[in-house]
Amino acid sequence: MTVMSGVRLPGDSTVQHVEVDVPTPGHGQVLLRMKASSICGSDIRAIYREHLGTGPEAYQGVIAGHEPCGQVVTVGPGARRLQPGDRVVVYHIAGCGVCEECRAGYMVGCTSPLRAAHGWQRDGGHAEYLLAEEATCILLPEPLSYVDGALISCGFGTAYEGLLRLGLSGRDRLLITGLGPVGLAAAMLGRALGAGPIIATDVAPERLRMAEDLGLVDHAVPADERATATIRGLTDGRGCEASIDCSGSGAARVVALENTRTWGRCAFVGEGSQISFAVSELLIHKQITLHGSWVTSLRHMEELLEHLVRWGLHPERIVTHRFPLDRADEAYRVADRGAGGKVCIVFE
């Protein structure tokens, strides 16, 4: 095959189906046959609806999709670890490889002009094949599916990193504000780490029901003006030892801080928006530790994959919609509604 089908996002809530050449792997690169490519909220917010941002980190009209998982079909010269047939998860950003952030495995923080994210500055997973750097690929353990793997690098990896910052354990009650895919991931992983009870808020009744039906949360609280009073009632007025905002909403972040117990820990992983709150009352006087956490690292992705196998967990439990590539327009419309779980494009 020399030509493949793919999807680009021209903006204005539209999807463009294209045919492009199948790439050839260069030095240290591998060619993957795509098996699953899930849709992230940032794809919707910053590319699908309208192209936000300027400069080298803006969307550059490439094949979309930064949550890919596939199988190696060809390796380029200099590839030393992978071989055809290997199942791999892909860290969705390739950095310069030599800066402090890259050497620590956090290519998301690379500031070099060489940094390029799949689906943003280099072709992503919404095509039949993907060209990836061998150094950004992690072997997918056999018990996990390709859909499981697609959800790791951005969604579940982001949730896991935030929970690691919190040092979450069985000592903690956990509050999650925002039950989109990252919030659902935080609930699943928080339960595995021993936290409980788990309380979560969201504006969408469908997502509250889903979290309860899947047994991911103990209390699903509507994100309305009564949310803080409800959470206080569930925690004897003390709040939760740990909280994580996965919504990106300023109001939800305030709820997270309001309901973090004195000497507790709070993490913000939801992107965007602004926040205004009483710093002395909610942060300083309560001795709160506030973490900002951005995506995850290669090492923590690999660690998470190992844990998922040991815990017997499958991220694909939160996938509510699957579409073939030729129905990508429908997949993006469903994801844009923000009422369900994860939406994934799957390949035979």
C-alpha cells in the first residue's frame, strides 16, 4: 500500500477526509499500522471547533489524533528495540531528546523548535498508518487491548500523573471535579490506589450516571450551587484529603479547593480557563498543597501499563462510542456533545 486514508480538522466543527502517501520510517523511526486512535477534549476545544493558538505549538493542518495505539509493520535504520509485530503505545509528543525535560521523559515540556505533537504538528493516529519515533513507543502488554493502549498516553496518563503528585493512598478520600474521560480515569485509578470514598461532580447527568453504573465513584454530585454543601455533608464537614480537578472549569476548581480538607492536597490537570478565589481562606489558612500537573512521562506511562495488568483494569471500560475511520465526522460530533465517555476510532 502506497496511499492511505486519513482525517484532518480544518476547523468550524468539520472533518476532512484525505488520501496521503504512506510514510517511510527514517533513522530511529517505526511505521505503525493503526489499531485505535481516541479523541481528546483538547482536540475538540483547540482544533475541531476552531484553531486556537499561534506559533509552532498551534495545529498545522496535519493528520489528526494524538492518542494512537498500533502495531509495528516496518522499522527504520537505527531502530534497536522494536520489531515488526510489536504492539505499542505511543507517547504523543516527540521532543528534542536532549533537554532536561526530554531526558526525564516529560517531552511535553520540551521547548525546542524540534518538539512536535502527533495530531498537532506531525501526523497523528487518525489514518491507517502512523510514523513514530522508536524512543516514544512503549510495548503494550498482551492482556491489554489496543483501545486500552490508546487511552493511556494522554487521558489515563494525565490522571495517573496527577494522582501520583497527590501521593494518593488508602488514607484518602478523593474528590474529582469533572467526569469527562480524564475524570473517569482518575476515578478508576483512584479506586485501584485505595482511595475512598470517591466523590465526583459534573454538570452532565449522563456522566454522573455512567460513573455510578461503572462503580467508579461512591457519590456522584451534580455540579450546581449545592455541590459544596452536599460534599461537606458527605465528609462530616471536613472535606476530602485529596482532590483533583479534571474539568478545566474555574468554578469547578474553586469547588475542589473548597472541599479539600485542611492540610490536604489538590491537583489541577484540567486545561484552560481562569480562576479567582480567596487565597488566604482556601489555600494559605487551610495549609493546602496545590499541584499543577501536565500530561505524564514515558516512565510513568510504562509504570501505569504494568499496574493496569496487575490490577486487572481496562481503560476501555470508559469508552462509550467506537467508530471506523470513515465515520470520523460522526465520532467528533459525539465527542463534541460532551455527554458520554471516551470516543475512539478503531481499525480492523
